[in-house]
Amino acid sequence: KAGAAIAACAALQGTAAAQAPAKLKLRVLETTDLHVNIVPYDYFRDGPDDTVGLAKTASLIKAAQGDVKNSLLFDNGDFLQGSSLGDYIAYKKGLKAGETHPMIAAMNALPYLCGTLGNHEFNYGLEFLDHGLAKAEFPMVCANVERVGGGPLVDAWRLFEQSFEDEAGNRHVLQIGVIGFVPPQIMQWDKGNLDGKIVATDIVDAAEKHMPDLIDAQPDLVIALCHSGITGGARRGQDENAALHLSKVEGIDVILTGHQHLVFPGGKSFDGIDGVDNVKGSLNGKPACQPGFWGSHLGIVALELEKSGERWKIADFKVEAKPIYERTPDRKIVPKAAAEPAVLAAVKVDHEATLTYMREPVGSTAAPINSYF
């Protein structure tokens, strides 16, 4: 009888284990607003700078990927403009068809799955943008920009088939949907480059237009790359910072934000906004992140996925914007990350050319100049 009882108990335990839902942990990693800050260097001061640089963020990416089974890396836009290195490429060296922009070379050294366009991608015109994107080893998505006369500038959304390992060691293939957005104000900010060539529409309107098709593709998880910030209040339409409104669109599971050059969760700017949890890091209950600017932080959205029937759902999440440095009370900089050699190597030639470019004299004066004012 005792043996039978033990066997029955084991059978029940086996049945319970078989019926227990599969659980899978996935880290969604984000960079945003890099603005061609790759090397931790201040070109104006002509010296090292531990507060900036994808090379430093890359070491956080490597660490974040190294201690978990499953991770995905995304960029949220504003990568082609914004530093002396970017100006050197745009105004001095130029970027011809078939050449690789140093920012793209640096990003290719990392395992990005997908990216979206920021408003500053359009600063140098569409031809420059096309040449830059052509050498990227990962795709771009942007749902609210189309060419005049029809047709996307880049895909509105993409579906990626990814294999992950659950907590029991079993493999699962998940369909990851990714959709992107940029502030529609690019039509005013870069009117000279874009007028008559592309049309930018409202972010939420574009989401509501394209999400049904993405949902029809049956994704297990949908991530929105929203190069747009977080503000409260009523939706007005054509909002520059529309991430909170976007979070209400059905089918979107995770929102990666940017554009504001702020940190979420935790930034004081986001306190007291209805629908925003500035501690947990959510917009209307959906996990969201904004990791600063110039590579200052790595966004980490740690998801716990649970399978219910044939569908996966987010059972829990934790959001963090992890910094590459800290500032002490007496304003000293304490580095929290080392520069990743592979990223530095990818841009070594263009970095050194930028130093030469920035050190060129621009003029001379016979009169003394002071800095009193």
C-alpha cells in the first residue's frame, strides 16, 4: 500500500508538472539618442569623456546578455547626427553609396535585432539617410512615414522568428513583432529636405492603421520602438511626445521610448502623470523605458513570459535604465562601464580623422580675446 501511495503521488506530481505553464525570461535591451557618440571622447574639449559613448554602453549590453538565457537588442533612433564625428562625416568626408557610416559600423559590431528612425536621421537629406541605412546589418521600421505617392520609406513593421529557452530548459520559437514611430514634426524641422518627398502622419493614427496587419501575423510579443517621449494630458493629434497615448493601442506589449533625452523610470519629469508608473516603469500598465542620451544608459526591460494554451503573455516585468557612470555629490564622474574594444576598433580611422579635423585652426586674431562674458 505504501508503494502504491508513493507511485500515485509521483504520478500526480508528474501530471502537475506537465500541466504547469511554461515560463520564459526575456531581456529587451534598448539604446536611444546615440547621436553619433561612439567613442567616450569630448571632441570640443579634446579629451576623454566617461559620460558618453556606445562603446561604453556596449559593455553593459554584453554583461546584460551574458547573465541571461534570452535577450534582444534594439535602437530607438537619432543615431546619424549630433557629434563632431557625425559632422565630420556629413560636412567634410561625405558619405557615398556603398560606404559605411561609422555609427552604422559601430552598431554592426553589436547584435541589434532592429531599429527605428529618429527625427535627426533626416537632417542631412534622404540620400544621406539611404546611404547610411544601406550598410546596416539589421533592419529599420517606421510606421508613420511614407513616400509621397505611396510606398514606405522603410518597413512599417517586421516579424522576427526567435528561438528562446524557458526556465525548464526547453526551447520555444516565438514570433516577435516590432513596429516603429518618429515625431511627425520632422515635416517642419526638415522641411527643406523632406517637402514633396515624404509624408509623416500622427503616431497613434499610424499605429491603429498598421497594428491590425501585425496582429493578423500572430506575434507572441509586440515591441514598439517609439522615438517619441512621455507627456501627460489629452491627445491633440500630431503629438510630438506620444508614447503614453501609444500605450493605449491594442496589441502593443512593450514600448521603448526616447527623443526627450531623459531617463525613465525614475526621472523627476515623469512624476505625477496619470497613467505613468515612474517607479515600476510602465505606461498604462505596459512596460516602458527611456535610457537617456549619447549612450549614457542602457534600457533593460526584463520580462517574465508565461504560456497560456498556445499564447504567451507577460506575467511580470522589471524596468531599469542602467547608467555607464555615476556622479558623486561633489560632481566627480565615477565610470561604471569600460569601453568595448570591438566598437572602438570599428570606428578607429574615422575617430582619428575627426580629431585631425577638429584640431585644424579656423582663423587667427591680432587682438587679445578674453572669456569674461
